[in-house]
Amino acid sequence: MAGMPDPLTAPSPAAWCSHLSKRFGRQQAVRSVSFEVGRGEIVGLLGANGAGKTTVIKMLLGLVRPDDGDVMLLGRPGTDPASRAKVGYLPELFRYQPWLTASEVLDLHARLSGLRPREPRRHELLGEVGLAERAGDRVGGFSKGMQQRLGLAVALIGEPELVILDEPTSALDPLGRADVRDLVLSLRERGVAVLLNSHLIGEVERVCDRVVILDHGDVAAKGTLAQLLGQRRIVLRLGNVGDDARARLRVTGNVTEDAGTFHVSLGNHQAPDGASDRGDDDATVASLVSDLASFGVRIYAVEQARVTLEDRLLGILRHDATATTAQQDAS
């Protein structure tokens, strides 16, 4: 398979896919998606509902057969069942037998994985997810959040080298989300790779080394947070803004206006290490302010603002939505 990593020449990624594509009937769910998750790395998978995130995860795990593309897990082709032996998985939707206790659920999944249940490991896992005191309680009496915690323990039962989490914090309160965040970071410290699909962008921004953004089945953007968020933004409160000043603002970057407050996204100047070149941006702001003053604009405030991952994601999705609408109107 062309382009597949060679484990003999370099350490293989924990997960790797190239040009994954999948169609369901007339709907193209995923189109030529390529990315990798390095060993001991946390990668976030982001996108709107229906972007193809869960389908990509299922193709990685062999639960859905791709129409095209290749997968490798932990140095083995995805077509080899042994590639999934050290992969832990928490699906978005799952159910456990309500008559089983939390300990019995872990025992069952250990046996299904070909493992011999070990009491210390079982107790340790339930402690990691905050269920140590509920080990003997039946799952039927668990809240959705408690079942989510149990699902995390199940994903970790085989001491995996790669963990794939599909919406792991969907039913958790703020304390539970913080617990999951700490658990994911501890996995990275132990050298475990994590692929995290979550709608909670703030959680992704806190823990992920890199991010892959999907939109309508395509990779819309990917990279480190420094690369994706390198763009800076300034907020100006202005008065007496004429046409010349508005044109000057638009030359600087993308502009939005709200009752005399102008938000300007600066050009994305990248330094060699992926960080934003702040020197260039500072010079751009100084020149802009000088030119606005020469046009007679009243400048009440100039503030710098950080572009968040949510800003970046919404910018991509809105841009694509606008482009799609324009194409439909043209046709």
C-alpha cells in the first residue's frame, strides 16, 4: 500500500490513515481523509454533527469497511485483527447489561479481550474513573455520567497503547469533565496515544497536541494548536469611521463590525517554530492606527484578543457554508 509507514525504518504512528473514503448510498460521508496520531500524542477530532468523525473512527477500528484508503494501527495494517489487540475504545453510544455490577462488567470485557481479570487492576481502574465505591453496584442503577465513567474503565482494561474516545464527556458534569481531562493527560504521560472526538472545544484545546477539523467529510484543517491559532485579532472601538477608513481596515484583514466596535483578524504570520510572528503583527497594528488617525477616525480603544479554537472552527464552518450556498445559488 503506497505511502504506508515502514515500521522497520522509523517508529510507526499509533494510528495512521491515508485517503479514507466512505459513501452511504448517495451520501459521501467521508472523502479522502488522511492524518496520524503519534505515539504518546493526543489528537483532537473536531467538526459539526454529520462531519464524518464517528465514521472515520469506525473505519480506523475496522467496524466500517472503507470504500477507499488505508489504515495502520500500532504498526500493523488495519485489516489485521491483531492491530486492534492493544487499542481501547469508548464508543459514543453504548449499553451494559443492567444486572451486572461495575466489577462484573470489567471482568466480562477482560475475558472478551482474552485477558485474565486481575483484582488489583480492576480496583485501580474503577478508582481512576471515580467508581471505586460503586464496584459492587448494579449498572442498571447508574446515572448516564456514571455509565460514561465505567465505559472509560472498559476502554482501559487491556492496558492499551492507543485509546480512541468518542465523546467521552458527553454526560459528565464539570467535575467529571475535569476528571476525564486529568485521565487523558495521565495516559499521555505513560506514552499512550489518544484520539479524542469531542464537541467540548475547550476540553480539546486544553489537552490536545494537534487537531484535525472535518467538514462534510473532508479535512478542512489540521495541525498543532500553535499552527491553527497563530492568527491574532485586534478589537478597535472607533468613531467617525468613513469609507476610506473602512477600506483601510479591510486591507489589514477580515473585519466584522458591531455598533462602532471593529474586530480585525490579522494575517497569519508563522515563525519557523509554528508560533505567530508578533513583531510583524505589532508593526501592522501601529501602521493601521496611524492611518486611521490620518483619516480623522476617533480611536477610543485598541485591544489584542487571542483567536480561540472555537473561533477557528466556526470560521472554517461558516466559510464553507457560505461557499456551499453560493455554489447552490449559481447552479
